[in-house]
Amino acid sequence: MMQTVSRRGQVIRRGVRGAVRLLLAGSVLAGFVTFQARADGTLLPVPQSVSVSNGVASIGAGVQVVWDTRPSPLLQRAVTRFMTHLAATIGPEEKGEPYVLHISAGQDRAYLSVDEKERYALTTSETGARLEADGPAGVLHGLATLLQLVRSTPDGAVLVRLHIEDAPRFAWRGLLMDVARHFDTVETVERQLDAMELVKLNVLHWHLSDGAAFRVESRIYPQLQTKAPAGQYYTQAQIREVVAYAADRGIRVVPEFDVPGHALAIVQAYPELGAQPLPDMSNKGLNLNNAALDPTNPQTLRFVRGLYGEMGHLFPDRYIHAGGDEVVSSQWTKNPAIVAYMKAHGYETAQALQAAFTGQVAAIIAAQGHVMMGWDEVSEAPIPKNVVVEPWRASKWTGSATRAGHPVVVSAGYYLDLLRPSATHYAVDPFDTRADGITAEQLAKFPPKNPDFYRPFTLDPQASSLDDGQKKLVLGAEGTLWAEMVTEPMLESRLWPRMAALAERFWSAQDVRDIPDLERRLPVVMAELEVTGLQATQHRDALREAMVPGHSGPLAVLTDVTVPVRNYALNHLVTASDGAMLSAPVTVAEPDSFGAIQFNTMAGRYAQGETALAEPLKRMLQRWVDNDAAFVTSAKGLPALEAVVPVSHAVGQLSRAGLNVLNGRNGSAWRMDANRLLQEQEAAFENSASMLASFHAPQPPGGLLIAILPGIKALLEMNGR
């Protein structure tokens, strides 16, 4: 039995049953990649300091926890979760003496704040382990690390022996969940919180209102939830449940209620607050983001005061996010009463009017005992310096906001709805000021009709690096997933494993930059998250089966080696298809294709002389060649699948070319055809390489990009060797 024991000797017994995971003994992917047994080889995030000793310790007989300091109920629940996760990881226990884990934790009055104590030290030896933490957060982090050190082997469960000193680089390590566009149940939200705990993320930024819906029960303004689509909103009791669930896992919940823009749901409920009359909701081309509140109407500020006052009682965190982004100027400039007000009060532009309104909102939130947080547009308003700015349009806003003295939480570079792979997001550091945005070259290649709109998104090549004072103002960063194109069954595949990669970027040292090593570890970490509760694979497989009932195998093979188009190209395709793309194959193709990464790595190594990889490469390529005919058969009569038959053909043809190289086949005709096809598919990647390109350039059938191109190119460049 797994046991926890208090210092006074009280024993709490926990049953140990669950699936046995064989990551060490077996392979991670398709029988070709074997786990590398380095002492810290799968830890994610990478700890601050690791001292390795030789060997492993057996824990097959279970773990006994001894508290060297009195545990709070929160810490006792944390150990119970650890035991449950451990049971799922290693399976049934064996006979023998349990492995003893000593835990000691300091007190921390700042727990669940940006000032909380997160440092921990973990030592694992042959007979026992010791976890020492400055506060409760450190215990949670240490237990998460300890779980990652566990391995199931043919000889039983073992624990890697080492010493770790660890603390995060940034205090704010967040995930934004947008439940306004597509609603997520409490159970789904809580699964993400479980995964967040295991990779040491500590803030859930909960986007609860937008043009599409207002998702929280309001007793002061009940029409907000009665207008919610399909009645989908959280009761106040459910909100309190999620906040408590998160707090148990060391996670703060920062709510966002967006004003004055993105306000259609509010205006639908209370039309008198709107800057414009209610739009025609039957208009399929309606942009739900456009509606704005009327900042000149005294009722608007009364509404804001009442709403934030009520919501503030549900969310105990110090911060409330007030949005403040993407206000459409014409909402105000086409309202004669608002224009007259602007003239009377000296506001020459809509931006000036918004700045004044933002200052009023910040004052209301401060009077209610909270601190306002807003998107980077709020940094252009006369607001107190403690207001937290969230740069999103480009990294340059991190520089301008910190120069003005504002704390910053960065999301520029971390927009997961852009469908970029983990490696791209991982390469961006929260301190960067020139890392994300539209380049001059992109503007020249695809000149926009409205350059003023794109100006805030452009990079500033002359932007200076942050000085030490500015760096101290960067609280951290958030991975952001807007859900226009993400239904609830798609959510976990769109979030993970990319959020795990960002968890490392936000926690580990700035020089932890090894992308191949990250890509090696991500499948292992993803497997651990799914063993302990995440349902990404389960949901993805169910979606595939719904598309091709009883015959989803060929679709799985195709979408395992393809990825979605990037940088909002999918949004344009969905709009053009009137939403049909949300049930198309692209929705089950993931931004990180583990199979393609594996193939590309192996093909590159083969091209460098590792000829022993020829046979596994041949098996992979033959599988993709054979899948083409199977996919064509399964797609008959299904328009969404028939649309991507050309992609299936291209995968088959490129795979056959790779086989030709591996089999030593000579000839120029097939090689010329393969190179031409390769160039066409590389051009497809370029056509969604930026927001401007994704809007102007043609996109591949069904929005699918072929992810094995680097490996095929490496083989073709061998010149038939």
C-alpha cells in the first residue's frame, strides 16, 4: 500500500491500482524512438540546478510520506493527489519496504500571489527522499518533479537518484482559456488545472465574456446569462468550485470581463449601454467582436461598477482583467451623441475617449480592492503605474509598457490559436522586444489595404533591449488560446503539449533553449499528462471516428503527419466554408506532429551517415505510401475528406520518393517530380507564414500542411547515395 504518515505516526492508506506505463522499457513512437535514460532526461520544466548521483532507487513497494513539519489540509490533499498519480504511473505495488519521503514546508502568507515562495529542494537516495520547500507552492512543485522522476521498467518501478535545487524564473506563468467563444464544462476546466499543476503553471486567466457570450451567473444583471448561447454559463457556485480547485493546486484564477469593446453579449442583454443599435444577428458575416459600450452614457459606468463589484467577490485574486482591446472606432464616431460629447470635452480621437474611460475603469476596480489588468492598448491611457499591461500585438509593447513603469505579463509570441508548433513559441523569451510581430519584408510582400490597422502589430527593428529595471517589471507570461476555432473536444489537443513547452520557457533559465531536446521530451511529458487525467488523445480519436465511422484508421495516419495552416489561415478557411471546417480533418491535425518530428530527425541522421536507420525509415515511408489508397477509399462520399485527397496523394508521392532514395533507385524523372512537389508543399508553408500571407495567399486543400518535408528533402539531397 501507498501510505502517508504524519510526524505523530498517523497512517493514511491509499490503494495503488492503475495502468502500467512502460516508457523506459518500450518506445515512445511507433517502435522507433527509445527513451534516453538520462538522470534528468525527461524533466519539464528543466530545474534550476540538478546534481546527478549514480543509479536508481526501487519504489515498487510503495511510498511512505513522513511530515517533518505539520501539514496543512492543503498539503495533505496535495500528497493524496501525488499518490493517485503515482498509482496510475507505476501500477500495482510489490512486496517489501516502502520508499520513505520526508517533507518539510515553511509558512507563506503570500501563497497564491505574485510574491509567494516557490523554491524547493529535492534529494532522492537509495532508501528515501527529502523534499524541503519554503512554502506550500514549493511542495506542490517538488511533488510534480518527483512524479516525473518515476520510471516503470521490466524490473519494477524505480526513481532516479539526484539532488535538485529549483525555483521559477518568473512568478506569473499563465494559461488563458477562452470559454466565451466555445464553452468548456467545469470538468474540462479542472482537467486543465490538473495538467497545469504538473508542469508548474500557476495562473488561469479565465476569459469569461466577449461578443459571443457572457459566461458567469450575475444576480445583479441576470440578463447577461439568460442571453448566453444554449444556456451555457457557470453558476456562482461553480465559479467558487473552480477557484477552490485551482487554489488547491497552487493556481490563481484571474477573470477577464472585457470592456468597452468585445461587448456584444452585454449589449444584447442591456441594449441601452451600446454605442450602436443591436446588429442583425442573422447576418452570417457579422463580426461578434465589433460591438462597444457607450462610454459617455452614465449608466455604463454604473454597470461597470456593479458588475466588477459582484464578480470581484467570486474571484479573490488581487487582479481583474478588464480587456480594453480592439475597440472599433466607428462604433463611437458614427454615433452623433458620442461625437458631440467628444467635442464638448476635448477628445479629438476615439483613442483619447477610450483612454479616459480606461482610467475610470481602473479607478473603479481599485476602489473595490483589486488591481486592473488589461491588454496593451490600456498602456496608452492615463492609468496608475500598478495596472498590469499584457502585450499581445507585438513584443515591442513589452518595452513601451515597462518604460512607462507598468508591470507586464507577456502574451505576444504565445498565441496558441496561431497554430504554430511548440518550437516556434519556445524560441520567444518574455524579455524579447523584437521577437514577434509583422516584419517589414512581410508588409512589402503583402501590402495591406489598411496599413493603419497593422501598424501596432509591426516589429520595431530599432527597439532596445530591456534594461535591468524593466526586466524587474516583467512578472511573467501566458500562453493564450482564443477559441473561435476550438470546440471543447478539440481543446486539449490545441493546448497540449504546447503549453508544456511554454511552462518550461516561463520557469527555466533563459539559456534553456535546446529545441531538439524539447521535442524529445514532449511526447514523454504528454504521455505522463494523459496517464494522470488529460484526455487529448481520447477526444482526438473520437473526433476522427465521428468523421469516418468505423474507418478512421487512414484518416489517423494522414493527420498524424500533417499540421494545420498557421497564423489565422484556418480562420479564413472556416469563414469561407461557413463553419464546415470545424468538422474537417484539419481539426484533428495537431500543430506538433510527433511522428513527423521523429521522421525528420531520423532522416537527417541517416543523411549524415547513420545507415542503421534505413530499415525503420523504410517502414515509416511504406506505411504512408500504402495509406494513400486506403484514405481515398475511406473518403468516398464524404466531402470533408474528399477535399484533402490531394494532400494524401502528395504524402504518398513524397514517401515513395524517399523510399526510392533508401532503396538506391537511380533516375532523374522521379527525382525531378519529387523536387517539384516538395517545392510546392514548401510554398504552402510560406503561404501561412505570417498573418498577412495567410490572408492574401492561397491555402492548401483542407488547410493541411505536410510535416515530413524536411526529412524528405534531406533524403533527396543525398543525390541517390
